[in-house]
Amino acid sequence: MKLYIAVGTAVLLVMAIFIIVFVAYYQQKQIRQQLILKEWQEKYRKGLLAATLQAQEHERRRIAQDLHDEIGTMLSVTKLSLNQLGRTVEHNDPGSTVLVQKTRSLLDETIANVRRISRDLVPTTLERFGLVSALEELAEKASNGEVHVELSCSDKMPTLLPQLDLTLFRIAQELINNAIKHANAENIIIDLHCQPNGVLLSVIDDGRGFDLDEILKDKKRGLGLRNIESRLNVIDGHVTFDVEEGRGSRIHIQVKNLKPEVEVEVEAV
Amino acid sequence: MLDHPYISLILKYPDSFLPDLFLLLAIGAGLVNYSFLDRPSRWLFRMLVLSLVISLIQLHDAAYRQNNTYLHNLNSLVEMGCFAAAYRIELKARSNQVIVFTGLGIYLLVFLNDFSWTRIAGVTLGVERIVMIVYALLYFHYILARMQVQNLLIHSMFWVSAGAIVHAAGTLFVFLFVKVTLGDLSSNGSYALYITIVRTFSAFFYIILGFSFCIRRREFRLAERFTV
Ligand SMILES: Nc1ncnc2c1ncn2[C@@H]1O[C@H](COP(=O)(O)OP(=O)(O)O)[C@@H](O)[C@H]1O
Ligand SMILES: [Mg+2]
């Protein structure tokens, strides 16, 4: 009897220890697999996002091209025939000359607008002369009698990956638009600084500010701000909103200038 | 001073107070980390405190040569109750809670039938161990099915279950066949052997419980970092 008890106890103990070891081992293995799966999903999500952004740029480029090449050409041709028409009218019906003049100036304005829109759709300056020039141009265009936009940047900017350039430019565009549209700001400063292995872009305005939490709570609002975050997600960047109602907003974008995981090719026009 | 009944008892049978020493240590560990304990761990802490109280009464009874075997049985009831409470909170699935309550119910039925003032209720203690093993297995199944614990090795309930299953497996047969093992005090010294086994496993279990209280602190910190 005593032998049975001893053997039984020993068997039970061995089984218990086996179960414990098995549970610990198996659980850790499963957790590791879960982690791998999660990483993979994250990568996939980023890839998808990058593809979406790339498709967006492609589409813009296509629209810009169509506008410039087709509508632009048509308008030029229209202007030519209008000029001919003008000469005929001047001979036969001098009373209508004013009307022709008016039409011509409307047409000129339309041509200029089409040019501007197609140029805005594709950041040509960015691709040709780099981020600093593009931001300078942006600041210049945005400045008018009411707002003053200023760019301050460190002397030596490292060359960035094209994808980073484009992302930073689009973000700066959105932030400046916001500052002009919503903040009622008088002065806007774009600040571009290099950091050890990265870049810091800040957009600072002296407008009325806003409550970020409130905006993000509403799913329908804040699309622009959300877009900034998804753009940064693709390149492992980081945004800090130093904002508050009643004072100017300071928004800081931080990106690493390293080789990223997801490649997005930016084609030349 | 030395001839006080308590002291002389301890001096006479020092090894029988080994589990109590570790019980004290475990309670100390629980006190130090008390603010980090979650609800299941608090139930286990309560169990230890009650066990200590029972142990003190046992010491008193033994010192004045009164019967104290019924306290063994009461201690088993306390252990079972607190254990069931801890697992009921930890196992969040409805079906698991039903099993926890069923186990407790069976134990209580056996306890009521088997309870005795003057002998160790071996069957009750045996059933307590079986139910403990069931709880521990249930818990293992639960964590394997849920996969929510990130690092099992610093998860206190895993260690509690591991300690419980080892403790229960080691002492199950000793209590199920209590007549053979702890029944005859006189004969060829088997009582001494088996009571030593029981004490060793109890001491081991108390160590594990104390350890589980200590790792609660780490797990708590980790959880805090993840949620911030
Ligand atoms: N610089 C800013 N100053 C004040 N309010 C701002 C600023 N930027 C954003 N906001 C507020 O946040 C809201 C969301 O901005 P955004 O996501 O860019 O969407 P949208 O520009 O399309 O309205 C705006 O409607 C505005 O109320
Ligand atoms: Mg906007």
C-alpha cells in the first residue's frame, strides 16, 4: 500500500510538472507568433496606406497633365480664334469691340487659373529644386496683405529621400492652409531644422488656436489633421500638436531621414 | 521564560513550525506588496492570514495539550473557500465560473459529511486537493485559450496555479489514504515521514504564494507602462 502511495504521488508530481512546463512553453510560443502576426499586419497596413497616397499623387499628376495639355491647349486655340473674331468685329461692328475685349480678359484669367491649378496639383518646384525652395515658394504665394508667412531654416539641409520631401511638403501645405483658413493668423512661421538623423518641421501661427481633442472626437471633422497622421505613419514620422484655444498653434513634425521600410517611388513628370 | 508552554513546544518540535515560518514570510511579502495585489491575490492573502490565525490557535491548543485536529479540517475549508473566490474572479468565462462553483459545492458536501473534531478528515482534504488540481487545470486551459497574458512567467496567477497543482499532487494520496499514512501514530514511524512530506509541500506552496505577491508588483508596473 505504501509503495502504491509513493508511486502514485511520484506519477502525479511528474504529470503536474510536465503540465506546467508545457503550458508555459506553449503559451510563450503562441504569444511570439501573435507578435509576428501583428507586426506583419502593421507592415501590410502601412503598405496599403503608402499605395493609397501614391495613387493619390498619380491621380493629381494625371489631372494636372490633362488640365495643362488638353484644356490649356483648347483655351489657347480659343484665344486665337477670339483674336480673329475680334479683328473681324472691329471692322464690321465697332459697338461689340468692348464685349470682345471683356471676353478676352475673361479668357486670359481662365488660362492663368488653369495654369495655376495644374501647377498647384503637382509640386514641380519640389521635384526640381527641393524642399526648401518649394517651401519658400509656398510661403511667398500664401503671403498677402493680411498674412505674412515666413520660412526659417538651417543653412545646410541634408538631401532627403524624395518620399520624405513630398510628405513634408504636403503636410506644410495643409498646416498653412489651416492657419490661413481657420486661425485668423497674421504671422505664420515655417521652421525647418535638421536634427541628428532626422528633420523637424514646425508651423507656428499667432491665430486663435483650437481644442484638438474636441476636433478629433468628431469623426467627420479633422480630416486634414488625420491625413497628416496617416502620411506620417507611412514614413515612421511623428506629429506633436502644441495647441490650445485662445493662443497661437505650434505644430511640430518629426521625421527620420533613414531608409524606410516601404518604398514609394515618385516619378518625374 | 523558556519554560513557557509555547516556547517549549517550539523548541521540542522545531521542524513542525517550518510551514509556519514560510507562512509568515508569505504574509510579509503580501503586506509589502499589498497595494499592487489584484482581487484574486487579495483573496489568497486573506487565506494566508486566516491560516496563520488557525495555526496560532493550533499552537495554543497543542501547548496546553488540547485536541487540535479539527483545526486542520477548518484550515482546509478556509483554503478551499478563498481559492474558489480567487479563481472565480480570475476566470472570467461563465462556463468556468460554473465549474468553480460546482467544485466548491462538491467539496462542501464532502466536508459536511466527513467533518470530525478528533481526526483529520482525509477524504475532505483529498477532495480539496482534487478540486485544486481541477481549478489549476481550468486556469491553464483558460490562459491557453485566451492568450491575453503577455509574459506568463511574471504572471502571478500562473505561479499560484503551478504551486497549487504541485502541492495538491504531492499530498493528494497522503490524505486520501489517511488511515495508512497519518492514521497510526505508533507503528514503524510512517507518520513522521508523511507529516514531513505534507509540511514540505505546504512550505513550498507558501513560498510560491509569497513569490506570486512579489511579482504582482512587476506585473503591475508593466501593465501601467502599456496602458499609458
Ligand atoms: N491652425 C489652426 N488654428 C485654429 N484652428 C485650427 C487650426 N488648424 C485646424 N484648426 C481647426 O481644426 C479643424 C480641423 O482641421 P482640418 O483637419 O485641417 O480640417 P479642415 O481644414 O478640412 O477643416 C478645423 O476645422 C479648425 O476648426
Ligand atoms: Mg485643413
